[in-house]
Amino acid sequence: QVPLKPGRSLMDWIRLTKSGKDLTGLKGRLTEVTEDELAKHNKKEDCWICIRGFVYNVTPYMEYHPGGEDELMKAAGTDGTDLFDQVHRWVNYESMLKECLVGRMAVKPIAAPKGEAFKSCCIYSVFLQQIPEDETILYMKTFTIKYILVCPKKVYIVFSVPYFSFYSYDWFQTDNLVTIVIYTKQKDMNAELVIVDCQDKRLRGEIIMGDHSYLVELGRYCNFAVCETFSLLVNIAEKVGKIEIILKKKDNVHWKMLGQPLESHNTFIKRTDRGLFYRKCKLVSKTEVTHDTKLLCLMLPKSTHLRVPTGQHVYLKKNIAGTEVVKPYTPVLPFLPLDFKEPFSHDGAHIYLMIKIYSCGLFTQALDHLQIGDYISVSNPEGNFKKSQVQTSEDLFLLAAGTGFTPMVKLLNFALTEVSCLRTVKLIFFNKTEADILWRNQLEQLALKDERFEVQFILSQPTKDWVGKQGKISSSLLSEFVKRSRKDSKVLICICGPTPFTEQGVQ
């Protein structure tokens, strides 16, 4: 993030979009944009960007962009979808930029492939002809279309086929229960890879498999009545990859069908292509951690099964002044366990978030004003961190600044509880003042309790009474603390904090 000029906050941008001012430069007229036309608008004073087939004039937004003008200019006059997904796929750009919409990208003709590619087209044409017409759309969502070839009297479609384990599902019922069974044929299936929601008259079960996921999504008919007071049950046969989702009927009646398949039902696609799914969670407690940081406890709906994996985050979504605002947060544990004989037992019903409240932060101020019993939307987990990175390391170094400490909480617990090959686990924790240090007492107790763990606090604005290390992240400072336990030990370094801290730390 970069410092913004006065009057260029998110709230100021929302006010501008509500003012009725023409932000497109086209006086409200939508147009179809060709690649050539898009490329002409590539300057700061005239900048168009395409995201997922829609073109936006982001010139008025330049000074309001938290990442700075240079970041927006990377996509000026081009399709910025991939860049957008890499940096902040979670941002609700449709809502933020709706008054900047220029129009759709024009459809580009696709050149006909030759030779072997044409043979592939013929094969897939036969494949498609064998699929019932009402199911074709499911297959088209399952595979990625590479190109379409139009020939006399026939249309050939060439697919890019990902690794596909051919998931399937079935269901059965008793007088008072309905059980949906998903067969993944995936070994080492666990609770973190299964996300189930039964809400708003639909059932949604998503099974994670690397970068892809399989989805069962059904709308409920009038006979799809589920007991609201009954917690959803999910049983997982880990070794064979079978998942059971158990619902309790509201009435002991025989169901003729499970429900109506929705658009994304029975598909296996990239997770980034699914978009984010949210459920409403209730705020049940709010505890002060430091002078400006609070621990929020959110309760998941009874009809939701969700476990946030170590190193992954969720998104909170709230409507502020008529605009949906979304921010990422990494769930933490309610406290740091000091007994590492067995993994911390989490009830699975709550999500804990440690959030710093900024005096000029629109979103964190809105969170701070939430009352106990209020609801906020929470997304599915996201993130690329793999536990296997820790499980094959001997030395683990965690570099954190401020609330960049939050991803380290679960990581610390996992490392000290479940990774026996680790010789050392060291947290180097950067803050401005002593008052800013999160869970200082817990961390110091943990260091006394477990000889493998060490914590080092470093302050950039200490008082004269501070006897510890001071300064900002630097090569000389890190060289003091980041040392192998033995000459050729395998080291993993994890870093999180404000962007300048992270970038400098990586360097």
C-alpha cells in the first residue's frame, strides 16, 4: 500500500461514485471495445483496463487506489485479469468500479488450427455428441475450452483437460435422515479439504484437490426441508476418500429427489474460477488484545462445515455506504497452547480473528462498531501455503511485523505439535512500541515451556527503558538471528507484514 492524498480515502471514492458524475467519459453510454481500442487508452490521464471481459475507465480511480498508480498502470490498455487475480482477486471490483464501466470486450475471431489439432477436434466432437444435451454444459464447465473450430455443418470444440479424478456422488435416506455420499478416490482426504453449507434453500459441498475443486450444489424443492436446529454432520473416510454429508429431515417424509442441480453442480474446475462463497457468521465475543487490536470470535452457522487450514486466510465482506467492501484476515487460535503433547482441539464452530483497528480505516472501524449478535459475511479459505513445507524442514524462522503475526499463530502450534523433525522454531517479531506487541506474555511463556522455540522482539520506536533489540528489518539485523542449527540443515523462512516490510525481508 502507498500513502494516499487527503480526500482520497475509500469513503471519498464511494462518495464520488454516488455523486452522479460521469466517471467513464462516455456520458453513460456502454460500448463494445476492441483490443486495438483498449490499447489506445494506456496513459495515466486516459487509462482503461479489462477485467474478465469488462472494460473500466480507471482514470478517476488512480488517486484512490491503495496500491498506488504504478500498480494500476501495469495493466493499462490491456487485459489485467491475471494480474488482478495474482494481487487481489478478493476485491469486489464490480461494486467498486461499477460507475467506471465502459463496456464489454469485443469477441475476437479464433484462427482455425491445423493438422493434429484438427484430429483432436474430431475426437472431442464425437465425445460431445454422446453427452445428453442438458448435461453438455456441465462438461464444458469441467474442462477448459482451448479453441473452437467452425467447419461446414459442424462445430468442433477442443478442450484442455486437467487432471481429473472423476468424482461422483450418490444419496440415500432413512425416515429422518438424508445422507449424500461423495466418492473422491483421493487418498489422505481430511476435514480441511471439505467445505459444506446448507443455507438459503441450497446445499453446497466443495471438495478441495490442490488448485482445483469438485462441487455438489443443489437447490431445494419444497420437500427439501431440513431441521434448522440440527448441526450438519460430515463423516470422512480418509484412506478411501469417501465423504458423507448427513442432514436431518424436518418431517419424516420420503423425498422423491434430493434437489435441483444448480449451474455449477457436479463440476471440477480451478478454484480461482469459482469465485468466493460467503456465509453469514455471528459475532459472539470481542476481546481487547492491545490498545488498538481486538480478538473477534465469530460463530459459524450450524449448517456449515468449515476448517481453515494453517497458513490460509478468509475474507470478510461488509456493505458500507452502499458498496460491498472486502478484506482478507488470517484466523488465529483463541490462545497459544503451552502443552504440545497433542494437537490443539478446536471445536470447528468458531473462527477467531485478531484485527488491528485503524483510526482512519473504513473497514476496521466498521468491524469495531459491530455489536455482539451482529452478523458479517465470511468466505471460504484461500491461500497456497502447504504444511509439507514445514514437515520437511529442520529450522523454521518466522518474520512478522505487527498483525503479520496472525498467520504465525496456527503455524507455531502446528510446528511444535506435529513436526518432530524441527530442531529450532524462532519468531522474530517487529513492532513500533512495547504496547504494540501481540500476545507477548503468551509468547514468552511458550519460549520457557518448549526449548525448541525462541522469540525475539524488535522495536522501531522504543522508549528509553527498552533493553531489547531495536531497529527495522535489515540484513545485519537478520544475520544475528537467522542461523542454521547445523551446517547443512534445511531451513524454511516465513514472512508476513506490511508490503514494504515483506519486500525488504525477501530481498
